[in-house]
Amino acid sequence: MIDFIVNESKCISCKECVADCPAVIIELEDKIPFIKPENEKKCYRCQHCLAICPTAAISILGVDPETCVNPDKAAGFEQVDALIRTRRSVRRFKDKDVAPETFDKIAKAAANAPTGKNDHQVQFVVVDTREQMAKFKELVISTIEKAEQEGRLDEHSAIFAVFAKHFRNGKDIIFRGAPHIMFSVTPKSAPTPVADGFIALSYAELAAASAGLGTVWAGFVMWLVAAFPEILTEIGIGEDMNVAYALLYGEPSIKYHRGVKRDEITVRKVKLA
């Protein structure tokens, strides 16, 4: 059941929901939108019908349109541009946990990221306390040390042993001292698992920046879990899941006083004969 409900006293029969439905399953009956029961399974669950209704007459999936965000509250281009330009890759963090409610807001915002076929199967696997993060770091470092002892590090992965030694000596190259890490994972059976995971994590990164948190894309961690997939198994990420990437995050111990100017990008305009 998708709970497609129309408040007939508000409906003005504008047909916008009919025209905008990507699944093409909304019809008019006596000038009122409706969906045939046999067509409900075709619903994309995108909520376009709710969003486009000018009079808030449509509810779907149990969502009350009166509780939804008003587009008038959306940031303008200058605000979004400022957020993008002032976002920095942070590598110095405070030794404190991020409040659970702060992460919850970020996750809920990222849940609105687009996915292939509106599939929305992205999951965030999160190490959300410093206590658990310390255990995760130990798991990674001990895995490297064991691989070195067993002679399983080749010329490409030998650098891991150097990282591990630095870690034992108090220099955290891999995790940058971050109190938390999040992995963006999607079932491999999803229509577009790789893209979905990256897009959701990008949304989370910008949401985190707007909440005053620092983030950095965890390249060394991704390098390590590719070499030692047993690390993923230990944190509950199975072989049936695609890991898009990982993001280290926490409260920054530094403050950047301005954004940057880096406007150069190659733009190639297509001109067909």
C-alpha cells in the first residue's frame, strides 16, 4: 500500500500530479486524481505528486504535505556556492564524539540524495563513538601487522607496515585522528550501486559541513579494505554489498578563515555537424 490520499476539498484538478508522475500511474476520476490498486506496485515512491501539488491536497506513503520543507527556505546559489568553496578536507579533529542528533540530521538529509530508479538502498555503516573508533583502528593496524608477519605484503602494500609503525608511535596517518568514520554501502543487486553510494556520501559531506563538522575522504582506509576485505566482514559489511567510499568525520580542531578560489575546470562543449 502506498496510501495515496487526495483531500478533495483542496484539489483544484490542475492535473500537475498526472503530468509529473514518472511512473505514469495517476489518473483523474471525476476530476480527482487516483491510482488504480493494480498500479500501486509501479509507484517509484518519489513523492513527486506530493511535491508538485500547489494546494497540498495529496498525501502519499504516510507523508503529510504540511510537514514538508517549503522551497522558499532553500538556499540560493550564493549560499550553496559559499558552502562548496568553504568546505575543506579536514585532517585535524577534536577528541570528542559528535552528538548523535547531529549525525541523525546529516543522515536524514543525505537520505534525499537521488538514486538509480529511485531505489534508495544506500546504507551508512558508521563508527559513531570514540570507543568504537579506537577498536576499529586497532582492528586495522593489527590486520596490517599480521599480514607483515606472515609475509603477505607485496611491494605495493608494504607502505601499510610503515603506516602501522607510525600509528604505534603516535602518528595517525591513516585516520588523521578522526573520532568517527562512515562507509557508504549499497547492495550490489541495486540498479546503480556505485553511483548511489558516492552521491549519498557527497550529500552527507556537504550536510556535515553545514553543521560545522569536518570531513575527509578516507583514501588510505579504502586502500586497506580493498587489500584486506576481512576488515569489512568484521564490521558487518558482506560480500553482497558495494562499498562506494568512506568518510572520516568529527568536530574540527581548526578554523579556516576563508574559502578558496579554484574556478578552473575543463568544459568541452559538444558541437555536432
